Amino acid sequence: MTTLRSLAIALLAAITPLSAAQARHYRHHGYYRIAAPEGTVIVGTRPAGCPHAFCGCEASLFLFHKIVPELNLALNWLRKFPRAEPAPMRAAARPGHVFILMRQIAGDMWLVHDGNSGGHLTREHVRSIRGYRIVDPRI
């Protein structure tokens, strides 16, 4: 009975979402793929070579597997790429922030790869694309 109880406690601890404060604590230890609130997955921190405001840099690493310096500025995603309809592997941008669409959940809610989405963390989470312009960086 004690073993079953210990297993249940360990399982509960493993699946219980972390608070944002706990997630920030773990990032200092180099852990990645941390479960966080509401199905969010923290996939990393600021990549080496990226500026302090790194959403554009992270997006270019995610799509092109390299840092594209002119895309470090989120506004440049709007200037450089043509407008497009929402689809996977396209970018949602506005002055000041950019992220990559991964999969539509419902309506304007998408699972996204979101660099510098708060606390200097990169998350994969569901968020609205309302207020963002969609561009196709693969053209």
C-alpha cells in the first residue's frame, strides 16, 4: 500500500503544472521542456548569439536553423515577407513581437512557438493571433 501511495504522489508531482515562478527557477539550471500552466511547454531560454529582446532571433532559428540578424527586429518580419493566410510554419508579427504558428486549435487560437514570451523564456503554447499580421517567411 505504501508503494502504491508513493507512486501516486510521484505521478501527481510529475504532472502537476509548475507556476511561472517555479518555471523561471528551473531555467537557471539548464532544464528544458518543462511543463507549465495551461498546457504550456517551456522549450528554452535566450539562445546564444541572440539579443536581449530575442523573439525575432528565436523565430529565425526555429524556421531557418540559423540566426538571421536582420530578422532580430520583429518589425522586419512585416517588411521582408509577404502577407499570407494563417497556416503552420508562418509567422504572426506586429511591431515588437513575432512568433511562429504551429497548429490551429480553433478560430484564432493557435499552438505557437513563441520566443521571449515572458520571463525571457521560449514557450510552445496556445494563444490568439488576433492583432497580428501573418506573413509567409518560406517564400
